[in-house]
Amino acid sequence: MDNSHNKRLEGQKRRGKIFDEDLLPFTNLSSKELIPMLKNNNAQKRTIAAKLLGDKGDTESIKPLLDQFVIEKVLYSRIAISESLVKFKENSVPFIIDILGKIGNNQEKELPKKYFNKKSFPLPRDLAGRTLAKMGKIATPFLIEVLDCERKIYDDFAKEQAIDAIGAIAHKYNDYRALNSLISLSKKHENNKIIQWKIIRALSGFKSNENALKIVIKILNKYYPIELDEYCSTYENSYFENIVEIQWEAIRSIGQIGIINNEINEILNSFERNKNIQIQFALKIAKKSLYS
């Protein structure tokens, strides 16, 4: 075993990586004994505690796991906590909903400057959202409640992360129950470009769904000026911010949804003269997906 491998292994251990044999000395511990281990200074022991608590299925462990999830810094311990929370199924979902957007600082706070060049649905960057996406269809009713809630229980940031999770679930599990809630949210937040962009991206997971396609087109039509100079006298400058990001995301979703008709042909052809590189890239991939 060379020195580089040893160094890599040591680095993984510091980040909480464990092997099956590491669990053996702790398997007979009770949940009550394991819960304090979630705060241990040794990251491997935190991973061991998280994994075994998930295996035991004691619902009293959910809150301590969530508390540690919010503050956990190392990779493998975070993964172990997430996987254990998934094992609790609907029992843990309401707790995870409450921490949407509150873990770390990796969430999207502005729109990306580059097209997402993958056929898969992008993983939610928020750790709570990613965990809910792993839950699959179990999480959908709870996520719908976040989108539909009229009270100020959930801020826009929590709703954005819920949208991401809904899109991932739709893509992987063909669960389209949240569509009406996405439509309603789009109307309520028609001037919030991040929410509009996230809805467009989420709808890419709604394969062959005509209503999803209609919403993508409706949002695209609002942000449709192909030659911006023609519109400078009509709209304020703030209107132009993030237009191309919304356009290429809409083009991508059109390709992913996979429905071809005359309206789609006209929309895609209208972008042929657009000079934005990312839009042209999205257009090329969408057309390949639809027509090949």
C-alpha cells in the first residue's frame, strides 16, 4: 500500500469515513447511548452513531440527528445522517422540512452563468432538500404544503429548496402531484426570477407532461426578447437581468419534457439567431433530444 493511498485514507477518516468493521464494537449500544456520540470530537464516531441510529429506527433519535445535521461539517458524517433520516421515512420529513435552506451556504442565491450540461436532474444543493429528494414520493405532500402555505412560515428561500426537491422527485419517481402548486407559485411570484428559474428547472423532470410544458412556455414568453436593444425603451434595466439564464433553462426543460409540436418548433427556431453561447448550447442539446 503506497504512501499516497495511506494519506488519502487518513483524509477520508478525518472526514468521517468508516468501514463495516468499525461498526462492530458499537452495535450493541442503545439509542440512548449512541445519541451523545453524535457530538463526539471524532468524526468517525459521529458517523458510526448516525448510521446505527438509523438502523435502530428509534424515532426519539430524529431530533438529535437533525440538530447535528444542521451543524455537521464533515462529508461522511453528513452523508450518514442524511441516509439515516431517510430510513425514518414520513416520521422525519416534517423535521427536515423545517430546516430547508438552513444547512451550510451552498444554495443558489443567484442564477448560474453556465448551462447545466447533463441529461440527469441536478441534485438539490441544499442538504435538507437533497435528503427530501432521496425520500421520493413520501416527501411530496409535505413539499406541496411548503409551496401552498399562505402564512409566512416558510420564506422564499425555503420554497426555492422545496422546488428543487420536487423537481428531483418528479424526475426520478415520475411523481407529478406538485404540478398545480408549482403553477400557483409561479403566478404568485411572477417577478421573482430565481423562483421562476427554479420552477422551469423543476418542470424539466415532468416528462411528457403537457401542462408542465405550458408553464415553461408561459414563463419563457415573459422573458422572451431575443434582441434586447429593441426593448430598451419599453422595460426598465432590471427587467433584463437574468433573461438569458431563464431562456436557456426553458430551452433545456423543453428538451427534457420531450413533447414536439408546431409551437415548440417555432419557439426553438426563433432562438437560432440568438448570439448567446449558452443559449446556442442549450438549443443544440434540446433539438438533439427532441428530434433524434
